[in-house]
Amino acid sequence: MALSRRSFVAYALGAGLALDVGDVVVSPRTASAADTPVPPELLAGQALTSSTVRLLWTAVTGAETYRVYRDNVLIAEQPGTLLEDGGLTATTTYSYEVTTVIGGVESARSAPVVVVTQRADPATGPTAPTNLKTSSLTSSGVKLSWTKSTAAAKITGYRILRGAVGAPLESLVQIATTDGTTSYTASKLFANRAYQFAVRAVDVAGHVGPAAAIDLTTKTMNDTSAPSAVSNSSVVVKRYSDSRLDITWGSSSSSDVAGYQVYRNNVLIATVEEPLRKTYSDNGLSPSTSYTYRIAAVDSAGNVSALTSGRAGSTPAAGTVLVTRGPYVVQTDRTSARVLWWTNLPTDSTVDFGVGTFSDSVFDPTPRLQHAMLLGGLEPGTEYVYQVRSGNATLAGNRFTTAPAPGTAFTFAAVGDFGGGSGQQTSIANLIAASSTSFLQTLGDNVYPDAQDPDPERFYSDFDNRFYKQYGAVIRTRSLYPANGNKEYYGDGAAARNLWSPNNQRWYSYDWGDLHVLVVDSEQPMGAGSAQRAFVDADLSATTAAWKICVVHRPPYSSTTSTSSSSTVLAQLVPRLELYGVRLCLSGNSHNYERSHPLRAGVTDPTGVTYIVSGGGGNGLNQFTASQPSWSAYRSARFEYVQCSVSPTQLVLNAYSDTGELFDSTTLTQ
């Protein structure tokens, strides 16, 4: 008897069989009395850390609560379909099951999902930097330098904090994070002002070390010329909630601007000092009220520009729910997908979805700001339309395509080092949104300068202004697969909370048609004996996909400078790629484009790995200062992204500029 995939699943469930589909488990729905609830159809488990497992399951119509069992012990009963189970033991296997409760009647248990927690990160964080000192002090700048901290985990950067002399360290404002260097030049300071600066090390295990602090006073300045005014057209007022409006504006053309004054209804309410972003979240407002905002630039000497003309904005009525981020789709496979979105108020979650029209719906009554719903029972290689509903907010016009079975051609997009808020970033995002690509694979450094998102309820962050704003149309209409760069480790876990990568949100893999994608974290250990090395070897040795590709932020081959190739990736990852027959490696970090010849052991070989750097996603460019080596087939310092078209027999790689120009192309064949 020939059955379609959906028919076979229905047949198997009716027969009481349990099917393992990727990283989710399809549970049998046994023939029973009509009033007996059924368990969730899909249960997904993900070991986020050494002590936390995230569980997400498909909603059951009419469910009042769900009971969650770990190793046959009831650990939770709740109305929602998302649970993060903490306090677990590292590298330990746990088995989870979920039941549905309706009218006091409990269903049979779902098929179990087995999850193994990650290895523990080093428990101790970095030491405080030592020998913090100043030099090159002027009226508007100073250079800080220090002796590096030590840590059990890799130190990925140093936070620079600034505030008033005598202020407690916890009140200082973070203004920058260095990329591991032990110096920082502070510019655009106010003249003749006393400052307190502090430096703290950040490691890749998520620790932030103690601070070293120093006081200084900038020199005086004789300047009476007012800076250029901010462009009136650059001021934007965006409503967030019935008590908050977000204001953004452009830069003054004057080079000595040290900050910007924000006026509400002609009253000064804030000064935003450089190098903080040109945004301000105005909280504590009244519902259904109009406010007018004006911006003035202030230079280092304290001279103030003319104010912009008024830009009005109104808060919505009390209790109005707005979708503030998303929706977006992550962790899509052949039969399931996760839909995420954010709202301004905690509220319930509904996703309506179907092929061409809404034929199914999932609901979670738990009030949340960040919403996550698992969709199951999907068909491979099929486009679905969907809308999200929370409270009185509905956002429709969205779609995604499930992963196809092998033998189906498709195209995906890859972009790196993009989240800086530039016009080129927006242009590239618009090109990807208009393309026929099925998913977006990022190459790291997704949000500049430090991927912070401290309090979405109160602050308009870089995620809002430099990621969701530009890439909202992209990730509403295709799946997102992010890779980590060093910037993702600067934001206290904000990247992981927003982007929801698979596995431990560091390294992972997935299949799409004939393609197997291994995503490696270049900031984490990958040498012999490391957890990541074990994952790489197990993953690449197990896959039978026609094409294997690797994504890693730091490139093993880059001729930007004499030191831009990652010696760690070259020594510890490249031999594994060659051993297991990987044909393509995509990277970022160098802010330009470069394609190698197929290489094996650094020598051109048609059976080797082609290395592509695509780091021109929008956050500035790195010019090539080193001579082009023999392994480099093509290079160009331009804003760009890559499209990869996949079939069972070939990979076609096309590089496009931010204006849509096709400037490089190559084809890999089996």
C-alpha cells in the first residue's frame, strides 16, 4: 500500500506507533473514548546548557493543563506549552514525556524525548584587569590601556563602562566592548568633565569579571561654535505601548558632537551621550496621548545646535497589544517549525497556519512577552502561510517553507557581519526578502556593537534598531539559522534569547534536502578532547547527505591582512572538514568577500573544500592590505551576500552586491 508522508504518519499514529522525526517525536494517538484527551503530537527537547533543558510541544485543542514528566517523575503541571527545566546535572541523559489534562482527565503520555545535557563550562570567571592607566588625554578623548585578565575560558572582549566620579560601579553605563584588545580610545567626551571609567573582562562561558576603575578629568576647550543641527527628517517616533514611545534620529554632520538632547513638548528630558546609540525610550507616558519630540546636538564644549522641528507621536489606548518583534521562524525541519514573536504586553499566543489558507491553529494561554509555538504535522518541501495573534493584536501576511526531502532543488542565502544599522545592511536585507531563498544562514556578528538587549519592556535596543528593523521581512517569510560570532558573546545571552539556535545555541547541524549544514562556534574550544570536536566528528561521520557544508565565523582562509586567517580554525577544524568530505565552508569576520580555490592541505585540489568569506553584510568594510595569495580565486572589498542553489548534483554559488549586482559565481559538482 503506497502512502504519502502525511497519510503514513496518520496510519502509524492510528496503529499506536511512535515515529522519530528529526529532533521531535511524533506521539501515537490511540483509539479511545471520545472524552479521553490525546497527548501532544510533537515533543521537542533541547539541552541549552549543562543544567537546563528546554521543552516545547504542540498544543492540544481544549487542553486545560499539561503534565511534564522527567524520568517518570512529575515535575510540572502548567497551561503553557514551553518549559525550561533547570538545576540538572551536566552530561546526563534525561527522558521527558508530556500529557494533556482536560476536565481532570489525563491523557496517555507522549512518546518520550531523550536529552543529554551539555558539558559544564568553567565555573570561574575572569580576573580583573590590572595596571589600568590613561594616556593621550585631551578635551574630548583619552586612551585607556591595561594588562589582560586571566580566565579558565577564552576571554572574548573587555567591557568599557563610564559614569560620574564616585558613582557605584553598578551604575556606570556600558559604552563599548573591545574585541579582546587591551586598550580603548574614548572619544567625543565633554570638555572639562570628571569621568570614571571601568574595564571588565568577558569570557565565552558567559562570565563577566570584576572591574578595574580609574578617574580622569578632560581638558578645557575654547569653542563657541554650535554644531550642525540634526536633520528633521531623520527623527522618528515609534509607539511601543500605552506608556512608552521610542525616538530615533540621525547624526549631526559635525565631528565634535558629544551627545544629543531630547525634548518632549519643549522640555528637556534626557541627554544621550556618545557613543551610545541615537535612540531614546520615553517611559511613563499616558495612554491615548500625543507627544512632540525635538532633538539638539551638543558638542564637547557644551555648545548646543538648533532644535529639530517637532515630530509627534501618540501612545495607543490603554491595554493595546502590539507585535513589536517578528514573527519569525526558526529550527524548521521537514515536518515541524517554531514560530517566535514578541509583544509589548504579556499576553496569550496563537498561530493560525495552513497551505494556502489557515486550516490549523495552536494556542497557549500563558501570558508572555516572547512567544514561541511549535507547529507539527507539516509536509516536507511545502510553503505554509501563517499569522500570529496575541490579545487584540494580529499580524498576518507571513509564510515559510519546510525542509524538502532529498532530490528537491532549493536556494538559501548567507550573510555575515551585518547588524550595524547601515543603509547597505537594509539594501541587502531587502534583496534577500525579495529573493526565492528558502532560509537564511547567518555567519556571525549578527548585531553590532555588542548584541545587548537589556530590558525589551523598557528599552529600544540594538536588536530592535539593527536586526529586527532591517531583517523583519526576511525572517517572517523564511527560516532563520544563526551562527555565533564574537559579538554574540558580549550581550549577556541576548543573542540566544532572541535567535533560538538549535542544540546548545553554540554549535549545531541541520538537513535541508540534499544539504547537511554543520554550524561551528569559532569562539568555543574545538580541539581534541573538546565537546565541540566530539560533536563535529559524530555529526559529519553520521550524515549521508549528498552535500556537506560548514559555517564558522572566523575564516581559516582570509587574505585581508597577514593575520586575518584564523590559525585555530585552520589547525583544528579544517582537517576534520577534509577528512569527512565537506565541500564548502562559509565564514565572516573579515568585512569583505573572498573565495578560495578548492583546497586540500592548503593546495588547490578539485576534491577539496571551497572557502568563502562573506563578511560584507553591512557593518563597514575591511580593505585588503595583504597581497592576494595563490589559494585565493577571487576577492573584493564590497558590501555583499551569497546565494547558494542546491541540487543533488551541484552547488551554484552566486555573490551579490548591495545593489543587486552579481559579481562572482562558481559551481561545485559531485
